[in-house]
Amino acid sequence: MSSGEGSQPYGYGVGLYGSKFLHELTENHRITGIRCPKCKKVYVPMRQVCGPCFTAMDELVPVASEGKIVSFTILRFQFLDPETGEKKPVPYGYGFFKLDGADNNFQHFLEVPEDESRLWIGARVKAVFSDKKTNSLKDIKHFTLVE
């Protein structure tokens, strides 16, 4: 390609557990984890092998769509979203969340309230699910503070 007007179709396979995770997220607005049979840690998103134990995992477990903020940042620089081609409204947040029932952190967008001082490490948040099904992590619009 030399003109820059061509396209290259591609796809990305998320694997067996990724497919199960996305199916539950999209169809049921449910977050699913996987539990290690040895150390009992629950991981979201799911993976095949427990990192600390090197043990294969196959027990799927429900995980709450609520949790607490572990870390976050507020972004004020506007950019074009590569998936939509639209400008991302600012400010917006991005954070790591420890969901109830999970042992690792889950990262996603965070809604920034009018009073930004209400955001703090340890604050309770919940997932806000999108009405539009995308079969991707975008089926969670963002996390918002629990009132």
C-alpha cells in the first residue's frame, strides 16, 4: 500500500476464557472470574494459569460489578478515540479497581464527578453497563462512584 487509502482487515482471538468473559459481560451484564484450585485466588479477566501457583484453572465464578478504587488518574487532554474517530470528552478518569470477589485489579474508565475531591483511593465504585452490545470491554461504559 502506498496511498494510505487501503485497509487491512484483522481480527483478534481472545481465546476460550476471554470469549466466556465477554459473552457473560455482553449478554448478561455479569463480570466473571476464574478461581485457582490451589491458592483459591480469583482473577478478572480470566486466564488459563495462576501466576503464583502455575496451576491450570477452569472454575468460573461470578464477581461483583462493584468494588473499590485502587488507583486512578484524571485526564484533561482530549484525543481522538481510535475505535470511534470521535473526540473523547474531558475530563475523564481511568483507574484500577479491586472488584468484590476478585484478587487482582481490573482497569477501566472512571466517571469524574463534578466535585473531583469525591474521588479517592478506597472509594466504592460500580460498573455502568452500556446499552449497546459490542462484545468487548466497551460493554462497560465506565465505573462510577457508589452513592
